[in-house]
Amino acid sequence: MIIFNINGKKIKDWKSFHSVFKKELNFPDYYGENMDAWIDCVDDLTDNTKEPIAIHINNGQLIKDNNPDILEAILECSAFVNYRKISNGDQPNLLVSLVF
């Protein structure tokens, strides 16, 4: 399993969310900093490995309390990445864990 650790303390708003994920998940320079681009980059990341990918978010309570829309987007978009895999006959391989 490949684990990416995200520090929820660094996510204060949408700009910092995209900056943190771009850096930690090694998104390409052309990353569009919107949730459609996030889905595409995470989908590409999960396509390029046979191992499951885990996004582990520490301090998730801070995101939940201060930016619940960002937490909701992470969960919904991660679910969509897995849904696309299932729809294509593949196994879902994206996990999200939160430490509150």
C-alpha cells in the first residue's frame, strides 16, 4: 500500500487544500486546482499502480470544524474515483482515512 500523509492543520481554505494535495501527492505542474482536476490526478495516480493508495489525513477534526465543505469534497470525490473504477470493471483502490 502506498500512503500519502496529509496534515489537516495546513488546510485552511481551498487554496491551501489544493496546494497541500498538489505537493503531497505529486500532482503535475498543470494541475488545475479544482475538484475535477483533483479527481483526474487522483484517478491517474491510482491507475499507475497495482497497489492500493491511501490518503491519510491527520487533524481531520480541524477540517471538519473549519471547512466542512472541503472534507465533504474529499470524501465525495474519493468515492467517485472508486466508482469510476468499478464502472470500468476494475477494483477500487483508493482509501481515505481521517484522524480526528
